[in-house]
Amino acid sequence: MSEPLLTVSHLITEFDTDEGRVRAVDDVSFTIAAGETLGVVGESGCGKSVTAQSIMRLLPQPMGQIAGGSILFQGRDLVTLPLSEMQKIRGARIGMVFQEPMTALNPVHTIGRQLTEVLLLHKPISKEQALREAVAMLDKVGIPAPDIRMTEYPHQLSGGMRQRVVIAMALACQPSLLIADEPTTALDVTIQAQILELIKELQNDMGMAVMLITHDLGVIAETCSSVVVMYAGKVAEKGSVYDVFDHPTHPYTRGLLESIPRLDSVPKSRLSIIPGMVPGLLDLPAGCRFENRCRFRKDSCTQAVPSIETVNPGHEVSCFEWRDLKENATVNGNAGAGGDSATFKMSAVA
């Protein structure tokens, strides 16, 4: 079996604040194989974007720092890599699509200048060739009249067009891995579907792996083969989409799935919710980080942090009570909190 393209092992990322040092990502581990699509899901403040920034070595400075763990990309540890080497990888071999394209693009430079800058930085080509490749890339991501768009500024484009430009910039050098951090934020449903389909098509054309960060479980079910569920900086559950969605063993995963409206729900019935909020990084529980919101909580949950345990090969969970939850689900004839994974695909925008 070939080595994974990306292996994140026991990653710890911390920030210095006025109130002290906080740990935003704590002991996070996962792998991405070449050509695979991995989804990372969780509420806001769970550490998804910080994990992506850690991989790219784009943490805010000087406050943010990787305090532990390793990030192996094609056999090289990005954590210990000199900055000059990391700059060669960033944009060329690992591309990233940020949440808000208007902040990712420079408002005072044309689209053409920004796109050709990426190509000239990473490829030994002339400016004329870079211009030709930039136009071709804009055309590839579905932007009409790309030669005209090259002369325009970000504010002259719609939100969907700007996101296509950001995708074009991220993929201009044909990276092996694309990190898409909520690429459909602030876009309407129709444009969301187009952007997700575009990423899927480009992935198939280029053979790259994708790490997709999102809040939308339907998108995960539709586009990803594996999923990592994060909560308060830690991994709650991870595995194949089928295992995690059809056989969720962490109360948080079950709560997320139960909160999705279903076609067979009783009309006008109250939606299920997870009570409470994600704890602040300065006020984390001593035990399981989900214990203050968990309806299955026991005394042991408040006293120690659960370690990652294997449910089945490739399916792991961080919960003291996962065996009882799994047994109860089987006895009740409902392995998944919300049914089978096809149900969630129906809610996806794709």
C-alpha cells in the first residue's frame, strides 16, 4: 500500500493571547491519500480552519505557533521545513481556497496580475506564457470572456466569479493537494452547487486530493470519501463517510446528524438541537470537551479526557461511552442517528 499524500500526526497549535496561551488544535491526527477527498466538519470555533492554516504554515504571527506533532507531505515534515522551502510548496504543490474571496484577492490589482503572479512565482516561464496560461485557467474554471476578466478588478466580479478566480489561482500550478476552507460561504445555493461541482471536475481532471472544510453535512456526504468530525480543537470521530454517517458512535456526531431536517419528519415538528455552545479556549472542561452538552454524560466524562479508540478498521472515536451507544443503536434497529448516508446526500447542494 502506498504512503498517504498527507499525514497529520498529533498536531498541536497554540496562540498567545492577553489572557494567556490557548490551544486551538489539540492532538489532531488524520491522513489523506492521493486523489482522496477528506471532509472536515464541526461547529464554528472547533479548530477546522486553524488546522488548515497549520498545514499551510499560515498561522497569524507572532501569536500562532505549532507546539507539537508533525505534518508529513510527500514524505517531508512541513513543521520543521525552512520557510524558504515552505514557500516553494505553498501555492505550487498545496493550493488553498479561502473562506471569503473578497479578502483573499487584492482589491487594487487586476485579476490578471494576481493570477500571473502565482505562475511566475512557481514556474520558470515568461510573462507572455504566464498570461496565456492565466487566460486558459480562467476559461477552465468556467469564467466567460476570460481575456476581458483579466483586466478587471475583484469588485467588478460577482461573488461566484470571485470564488472561481480564487480556485483558478489555487490550481494554477496543478497542486497535489487542494485545501478548500468553506469555499461556498456567502454564496447562494445555485452558485454553491456550481462551485462544488467545479472542484469535483477539476479534481478528476488533475488527480489531486482535496481537504474540504465545511459546516454542511450534506456536502460531506455528497463529495467526500472520508470525514473528520472536530469539536473544541480535538477529533471527536473520523472514518469513512459511510461508517461515520451510518454508524455514528460519538454523541456529538449523532447530535449533528439528528439536527438535519429529514423528508420523513413529522410536519411542523420541532428540530433537534445540541444544547449549549462550544466552550471557549480559555474555559475548556477538565474531562471530555463535549461533556457539558452531552446527554449521555457520566461522572467519568468530567474527570478525564477520552483517548482515540478504534470502532472498526478505519473508524475511530474519542468517547468513553461509544460501546454502549453503538449497542443501543443496534438494539433499537437504527445504527445511524439520522438514517443512511443517502439521506444526507439529498440535502447537499450538489
